[in-house]
Amino acid sequence: VVLNPNDIHYIISTFLNEHVQYREFDDSISQRTLNNLLSSIDPGKYYFYKVDVNTFIKQYNTYLDDLTKKEDFSFLDEIFNTYKKRVTEANEIITDLLKQHYTFTEDETINLDSDKIPYAKDKKELKERWRKNIKLQLLNYQTSENLNEEQAKEKLKRKFYLNNKRLQEFDKVKQFSLFLNAFSMALDPHTNYLTQEEHEDFMISNNLKLEGIGVQLRWEDGYTIVDRIIPGGAADKLPKELQLQPNDRIVAVAQDNDEPVDVIDMDLRNVVKMIRGKKGTLVKLTIIRINPDNKEQKRFIVPIVREEINLEDSAVKSEVYQSDNSLLIGYIKI
């Protein structure tokens, strides 16, 4: 789906026509939209400087409504180009910081509530913010995964590499989508703009059914990993020798007899999109299974015919309990 400026104007008009309170994209909504947009791009305040944000506010704070009416979205280019520039500069800071040795005996604190910290005023302040962030992540890796310092650094380098790769996929559609969601949340916190993929996920969660293979996936270090097999789904019905297992890595996906597509480092949402499909169609997964004892890898292909999968485990459930003193207690599991 390709969004263009005319689509943006139409979608905003639709929001306003249907909203219970607002009928016009005015200056106050413009201010909240800009704030939401900057927060969604740089939620931890690790990239933009205070001068960047002040410039955006001076230029656009009460003008997004006027620019949108004229279908002039050049402000998005300026904001995202500045963001990409700051990411490049931050990468240089990160590379330098990952060369340093870290000890965890000093008494230090880090504030992770971005609402309570200002944007950095200069490179020195930003570097100190990144130093504490990297130190915290290294500590987490070393304690939770029992890694040494160099192993933790390699894992962190991999994480930043994947983050940068996602940034390269920040196209016009992504920019427009973030802007539309920033606008919708400026109306009220319960109104959102959903992309086509997000809408599909929303309808699946409402209808408790989808067409696919019946596997819950997670994303870790660039790999799409099997997290859980949904009982009664297509994957659950495979012959024993082809049964998927938790922690299997999906490294390639092929549609029917087409050539497999490498999905290592691919965003999880895109991998899921390739695996889902119309019931009765065939998808072939290339799997790597790592033996936890000797770390040996086994590579094999699993063909699965997609089915309609019921997600009853995700349904809201309720029960009523009676206590010893005859008090009735309602329990809802969401």
C-alpha cells in the first residue's frame, strides 16, 4: 500500500468527521501532533538535540494543520533527515564507547523515564547519556545471559546493526504512517491509525482466527524463532519427523515451489506476512535447530499447508468463585 499526500488529507478528514469531540485540525492539535511525532521517532531522547527540537517547534508547532491542508509534507522530510543525521552521529559515539572497558563497582544512576529528562544540549551530554545506556545493557547481558564483556559487546553491536538496518527501511509510507498515528493520538489517547498489517493483526485478535500455520513466533538477534506451537494448528499436525520445536530458527521461507527467500535479519512483521496465507496453500520453512548440549546445528525444510487457525487460548475468559463467607468474586482473564 502506497500512501500519497492526497490520502493523508482524506484520512485526517475522516478522523475529524467521525470524532466525537474534534471537527477541525487546529493549532492545539498541531502542537500535540508534533510532540507525539518527535516522541515516537526518538522515545528515549538519545538522538535529537535540544536545538533540533526547538527548531522544529519554532517552524512547525502551530503550522502542521496549515501545511497538511495544503498537502505540503516537506516538514516530514526535514524531521526525518535530521533524525537520520543524528543516528549516524550517534553510531560514531556508540562505536567509540564500545571500545572502552566497563566496570560495575561505581555508584551510578540512570533515568530511564524520558518524560523526566530534557533533550541533550550538546554532544558531551549526549555521549554521557549513551555511556550509561550502553553500560546498563552490557550489565544486563552479562548477568542475565552469563556472557563475558566481549561477548556482551558483540551482542550489543549486533543489536545496533539491526536497528540501523531498520532505519534504512524508513520510507515515505513509514513516515506518513507515523505522522497519521501522531495526529490520531493528538485527538485522544484511544484513537490510532493502523497500517494494513496492524489492521490485519487487530482483526485477528478480535476474531480469534487467522489463516496460517499455527505457530507463535518471536524475534531475537536477527532471527525469527519458534516460540510456541498452537494446539490443533497446521504445524501441530505435522508428522513427528517434521514437528517444529520451540527455539527452532526460521532462516528462509518459500511459497509452494518458489525459491526460498532468506529471512535472517528481516523484520518479524515481514516474516510473519510471508508465512501467513490463504488456507490450502503451501509454505516451506527452512529451519535451523541447535542442539542445546553440543551446539550442533541441523538444517532441514518443513512443508506446511496453511489452515484456518482458531486462537481460543487468546479469548477473554471469565469465572465466578464463591469464597468461604459466600462472597462472590468475578475473575476475568484477558
